[in-house]
Amino acid sequence: MKVRSSYNEAISKYNYTVLVCSGAGCISTNCHAVKDALLNSLKAHGLEQDVVVFETGCIGSCDIGPVMVVSPGETFYTRLKPADIPGIVQSHLIDGKIVENKVFFDRQLMKRVPCLKDIDFFKAQVKIALRNCGAIDHSSLPAYISRDGYLAFAKAVVEMTPESLIDEIKKSGLRGRGGGGFPTGVKWEAGLKAAGSVKYIVCNADEGDPGAFMDRSILEGDPHSIIEGMMIGGYAIGAHKGYVYVRAEYPLAVERLEHAIDQARAARLLGENILGSAFSFDIEIRIGAGAFVCGEETALMHSIEGKRGEPRQKPPYPCQSGLFAKPTIINNVETYANIAPIVLNGCEWFTQYGTASSKGTKVFALAGNVVNTGLVEVPMGMSLGDILFKIGGGIPKKKEFKAAQTGGPSGGCITKEYLDTPVDYDSLIKLGAIMGSGGLIVMDEDACMVDVARFFMEFVQDESCGKCVPCRTGTKRMLEILERIMRGEGREGDIELLEELGENIRETAICGLGQTAPNPVLSTIKYFRHEYEEHIQDKSCQACRNAQKKLVPKSSPA
């Protein structure tokens, strides 16, 4: 409480707070140069005691960076360059006038919208997992504590038994956000009941779906929330050691998580007898080489142990015999990010969001042919159409929406006939798709769905660990057929052969990744069979022909 009050008191002395986004997207567009220009301009005007500047995590609007938010007022500046900063400092921070031509431009309304809370992209969102991303200094433990950080852990170890804690998580209806949607409380209960004095809790941060950047952004923008979620989980199941398994392609996430762990240790929030309790806990980071299959829990555990990342048959389940043959509970980053708010606010608060079978919110990475690409968090059950058109801003260049791929390489496509479908676990499964970890790739009328299926099958085949024949050889055969069809060499019977191969792989592959590998092909055949038939009969489909026309330059007038 002292840390929170002293931090808030220190911040209140400033007239302005400026949050400069330093998520991966904004870093790629040189946000650090913008921040340096801001600090230099403040120094030149003698404003260092009036304006405080922080780096924050991903604000969400990844396609218009670098961005920054100036408070009070939450003025949202976008597409910044170092040369823009002196003018903003003079006008906004000295004269009190917003620089209109640099604030957010709504491409649907065709007008400038200065305030963050008035922007449609943000208005319909409900941020629980992303509650601190883009709102605080990602590198500051006091900043996290000022927003009730580690208060949920304190409540758990002081006021709750492991049994009552798990009961609260069960009542919340939280399901694993890594793709399978298994009830988190039920999984934790199995971990608590597992025999043995040594247990482990693991965070799966091996986010490998094309177009997915949800977990990475949380680790970069709010690493302490993952530490706290794992601490609460460790207390619940009786584990004193946690592992975060994160891929090497996320160096920024690794760096910021390491820094947060060091801070927590220095503050004695990790280690022996935390907060004077009998509970001891510590976390270790393990870096993976970036194999897609290591997102599967048994392959992930093998990799942590230093073995080849290959899945194994279940049972035994990890909660019975997992990491180092000890009971192990594995959840993904987003799942842990939901834990502290549930414990702090209660299960009834969490269940006000979502549907009967899918409670809370879900984070999605919006990518592809959509106006507003980026990171969004919405209540479970919001329709796909609302996500794409109200938050996403619709399809650019007045083109028609064709399909959205959910669940990445393990998922399936959803067509315009199902835009009213509520996005939750059960509704998507009924359409032949899955929630997955939250990748949401939007495609317009120019997308060839046979080529989309080929892309995902190429990815899956390349990432197959090769342990089982159905996945190793079956996906290769499916890819060969798809490539042949795309070359204009398709044969009658190819579609049926793809369906047969896909169903066999579904039924016989060892792990969940192999079993879902045919989903993009089977889903596109289900909804776009005519495009496969066109490729076989006419050597191309209408979408390919339209795209080819646009590549041919118009002849100049004589």
C-alpha cells in the first residue's frame, strides 16, 4: 500500500503524463527516436518537472505507430516522426492546444478523433488480460503495484486456502486461452489432488501461429501480471517452481520478463516465505528454438527437459506425470493474465462478461485485409461481424469480405454467411473452426481459398516434428496435391482425396496439432468447394484471375 500511494503521489506532481508505445510494432517504426526527440524537446523548454514520459506496452493499434497518449485527456497521437515532436510539445504541452493533424484518423468516419475513449476501435473493447498494456510503464514494479498489482496474490495466501482459491477459479468459468478451452479451475484441481510433494507450474509462451502476437504483447507490456498469475497458480496446486517457456524469436518479451522477475526477487515477491507466509515460489525462463509443435504441452515439457520437442501419447496427463516426471500444470500467457483480476474482483464480476459456456473476454490479433489491424480484447460472444466491422473498421478499398481464418493453422475459415456468429468456443467448433490462441486473419474478395489452404498446409508440413506417420507423411501428400492444383495440374478426384487424407490425419495423429492440421483444407473445401473445382477444371479460380488482371499494367494511350 505504501508503494502504491507513494508512486501515485509522485506522478500527481506532474502536469502531463506521456505514454510512448514501445510494443514490437511501434519499435519497428522507430518509436525510440520519437521518445528521444520528446525528452530533448522537454529539456529544451525546461519542462522536465512538468511532464513525465514513460514507455508502455502495446496500445493495440499496431498499424499506425509510433503512437503516444498524452494525459490528462488521453489524446492519442499517431504515425509520429521525431520531427513532429517539437510542434506537439509547443502546442499541446505549453499552449494547451491539441495538434489536430497528428491525432487518430478514423478511416470509416473520415475524420480526426483526438481522445482514446472516443475511438471506435477502443470503445467496444473490455480489457482484462490487456488491462495494463498501453496504460503503465511496462518496466516499473511500482507502476504495476499502483494498479493493484500483487494484491490478488496477497489476498490468496492470506485469506484463501488452495481449495477455496480453485473453487473461485472454477466458478469464474475461465477456460484456457491457449486454444483447447479446457476449464482452468478443473485443471488446477487435478494439480492440487495429484500425489507428490514436488510439482511444477508452466507458462506456455510458445506462440507460433502465423499472424498471432497476443501473448508476446502481454509479456512485453505487462510481465508482472504473468508472474502474479503463476504465483497464484503455484499456491493453488502446491508448486514452488514455475517455468516460462518462450520462443527465441521474442527477445523483447524475454528481456522484459527477465527484468520483471529480477524486480520481483529484489522486492522479495519471489523466493522464500513470500509476504511472510509459508509459501515459497520462484520462476525460471526457458527459451525454445521456435518449433510450432512445442506449443503442444507434452512436446513443450520435453523441450524444457532438454530433449527433442516431440509430443507423447496421453495418458499419463501432465497433471499426473509431467515435467521431470512430476505433476505439472500448463496454461498459456493470456490465461495467467486473467487470474489476478478474478481473484481480486471475484468470480461474479468475471462472469458478467461472455456467454453461458465461455466466460470473460478474449484477446485477438486482427490481421490481414481489415482497416484497423492490431490487438483487441472483447467479451466472449461478440459477433464476428462486430469485431471485424465495428472494431476492425471493415474491409479496405470498399472490397467485399470473403472469409476470416480463426485459430491459425489448426483452425478453419468463417464466411460472410456467419458474420452474426457469436465468437466463443462452442459456436466456432460448430462451424468447423476453433478459437485457437486468438489469431484472426481477415481475407477479402481477392483471396484464393485454395492458395490460403496451401499456405497453412505448407506451414504445418514444415513444422511437423515427424514423429507420427499421419502428420509427417499425410500433410506432405496433402500439400503436394494442393500445389499441383495451384499449378493448374489438378485432377478429378483430388478434392475427395484431400478430404479422405484430412479425415485420416484427424483420427490418427498423435497430438492435437497433428489432429487439427487438416482443418484449413477441410474448412475451405466445405465453404469454397467451387474454387477447388474451378482450379481443377479451368486451371484457376475467379479470385486468381481477378488478381492477375490487377497485375497487368494498363496500356498507355497512343
